[in-house]
Amino acid sequence: MKIIAFVNNKGGVGKTTCSRIMAEYLSKEMNLRTLGIDFDPQCNFSNRFIQMQVDTTSREGRTPPIHPHYDPDDPNDSDWDGRSSIAEIFYGQGVTPYPTYIENLDLAPAYGEKLLAAESVRRDEVVEKVHNRLAEFLSSDDVREAYDAVVIDTAPSKGPLTLSVIKAATHIVIPTVMEEQVIEGVYGMMQLWMQESLRRPKNNPLHLVGILPTLFKNTTLLHNQMLESLKENQELSEYVMPVKISNRIVFPELDSQNANPHSIFDLPNSNKAKVEAVKVFKYIAERVFA
């Protein structure tokens, strides 16, 4: 089972968009049984695939809805309140993924308040209570039998939740905007990747698929100069992907609840955004499943 995570400790670089399209590509275009996991307390990835509910008492404001398979009259469902999230792994509870409107794609949504609470444990408890929990969940027989691939969206952070994802992943992608301050975040994620690679046994490597330029504006001199600078950088050049995600309005439009179609892969084959998405995520999938 391949576990693909999109990571960058800088915000606004397109991690959620990339995670969403990757999950759609694997499930729709490759017909793989895919599990999407939202590890960002903001819950934007979750809200893309299921109707998250507004909770004014929650710091992050959104909670998972009642699970469609929950039956309050069923004695087997008496041990939970009908809401499930990936955060349950930190509280000794089971995770029940939600079906989505896409065949072959299930979702373990975020629950912002619970994720933030898990991350706030004492420093001496982090390794035991946070760092290894996701890896333990994804290595379970139930998960490995149910899914061929996992796609994880992460928060803009290098904190315990992101480290938990790094420890669980088989492959990571670092999306970045071509701006100097944002690219600084790439160095931070490269450092985490190298540190984790040194800790792992040789039979369980953490692969860096590459650095993915996102929100790219072909007509902007700065973006072109920064991309060329990355390609010439001795430390990073070999990791810069030969593909990129352009700054296209269709990507945020498809995030709308009322979007029609819902997926970029349902657009006509002649659509430029779809052509680009197929090129980018086919490249990533070929690197992951080679």
C-alpha cells in the first residue's frame, strides 16, 4: 500500500488542491481503492468530499457529519456518537472512513479540535502519543486489506502532526509557490525527509517524489526566475519536478460545494486544466507505483 503525503510548513502553497486531485486521479483514473486522510485542523480537504458541519463551539468551526452507516438503535453502534475522524487514532478509538461521491474513494476526515488537542500533549509524551499513531493505524491489517493507496493532506507546520505523517508515509511531495519566502519552507521539509530517512530501515524507505511548483504564473518574471534558480541549485535541482500546477481559476472553482462537475477529471479532455492535471498526477503516480 502506497502512502502519499503532500507536505510544506508554509501555507497557501496548494497542498489541499494537490491532495484532492491526487486522490481523484488514483480513484477515478487508476481505479485504485483510495483512502483520503485530512490531517489539517482547518478541514478543507474533508469539506471537499463530504459535507462537514458547522460547530460554533469548536475552535476550528467544523466537525464531521453523522456517518451514513451509523444507526443509533443498533447495539453495535452504542460505543460511539456517529461521528468519526482520523483524530480518533490519538484517543484509542476506531476510525470509520466515510464514503464519498467518488467510487473507490473513502475519507477519514479531520476533526480540528481533537487534532489540536492531540498536538498539545506534553513534549515528553509526543513520541508515544502522537508521532507513531498514524503509522500504527495505516499498518493495520484492516486498512491494508481495504485500500491500495492513501493520500494525506497536512497542515502548514513542522509540528507533531506533520511528523506523524512523515513517519507514516511511503512517499512525500513538497508543493511550493515560486516565491523566496515560501521556498524557504522547502528546505525545512527536505531536512525532515533526510532526518526520517536516516532513522528508517533500508527495507522501508521514505521516498521524496519531488518538489512540485504550484500556483505557477507563466507570465510572471519572478516565478520563472525562481524556478530556474531552483533548477540550478546544487542541493535541490535533482528534486524539482519537470511538471507544474499553474494558477488556474478552475481549481478553486471545483472546490465549491455546488461545482458541476465535481472533479477536474470529469471535464472535457480538451480542457487545459485537465490536460495539465493528468500530466502532473500521472507523473507522480508513475514515480510512486514504478
